[in-house]
Amino acid sequence: MIVKKYKAILQNIEHPIEGIYTLTFASENGKFKYNPGQFLHLALDTDYDGIGQWPESRCFSIQTSPGQDDIKITYAVKGKFTRQMEKSLRTGAKIWLKLPYGDLFTRPHDKNHTVFISGGTGITPFLSLFTDASFAQYTHPVLYTGFKSETFNIYEEELQKALQINPAIKIQRTYENMDGMLNIRNIFNENGQHATYFISGPPMMIKTFKNYLLESGVGTENILTDDWE
């Protein structure tokens, strides 16, 4: 799929939790084209003309499915760029986006027993698949998703849509303040060596979980990670 620059309008800003923002963008120059699980580059340079060298930007997973007209992302305020986003972005702002990037779900994988593991906002690339009609093709999918607390689970609407598209999905929510952190040993024991594992979340979580699965005999082709950062 060809990478394209889109001039977009920031339609909506949701701020459900301190330090967490969900942004919704509408394109001014054609429908957004991407696949589930892909990500975009967002630039804050208001003087960019769409022609010259691409300005400083940051990557964000696309949360919405390709069938929707708008694009949604959720980000946590961490680092200089996201602090600038928090400070400067307002509804109605004109923003440049460049997409799509990534091949998370277009890589070859078995859809018969697929395990999705996410930490925090790492669930967003999974939601772009879960809310797409193609998710119905997955047999016995399982989601293990971890949050600091119930307050940080702001994705129930998308998860309920996932259940409508694929009623077979099993969703296990883990809240750190009540249940502790996601336990990769338990996840592996419940699903075994022959499942396909998708992992998305903080870099250290991805590294630790991937290494555990490799040491437990899961093949490298059966471990797919969203670790573009």
C-alpha cells in the first residue's frame, strides 16, 4: 500500500484520564487508506506545505478499522513530543499525517488459535483488527489485556463490537491494582507452543514476553510484535 500524506482536521479530543488522550481526525484530501494493525506518522509543524521535507513527527498506532471514514489514535503523555501535543493541539486544528506503515496482521500467521497480548495503550492496533469485518475469519481468538486499573480501560465500546463481529473471542482483562500484572507464564500455559502470539505494549513488556515464549519453544514465526517504536 502506498504511503501518502494527508492533511487532516482534528475533529475531537477526548481526555478520559490524566495523561491519556484520544484524538479523531478527518481527511481533507481523500479517504484514509490502510490495513488493520498499521500505524501513522503525526507532524505538529503548522507551516509544513505538504511538499517539502517531512517535518519532525512521531508514530502512533491506528485504533480504528479501515472501513471507517475517520482515524482515531490514543496516546499517553510521555516525552517531549507528546507533551507538545498535549499543550498545543486543539479541536479544529489542521494536522499532517503520513500513512500507512507496518505489516502486523498482513504477515503470514495461523488464524485458528491466535493469542493477543496487550499492555495499556498497546491494545489500540488490535482494536483496528477487532472492529474490522475480517476479524470474523479468526477461530478461537483470545485477548489478554492489562491496565493499571479499571479506569484506564477506555476501550469497552470497541471490545463489545469485537464480540459482535466474532462472538468466539475470549477477553481476559487484568487490572494491576487488583490482579497484578499480566503473567506470560500463565498465558503460555493456557495456550501452548502452537498458538500464534501477537504482543503489543511497553518495549520492556514486549521483550520479556517474547523471550519467554521463545525459551518455551514457540517458533519465531508464531510471535509477532508491534514494536516499531
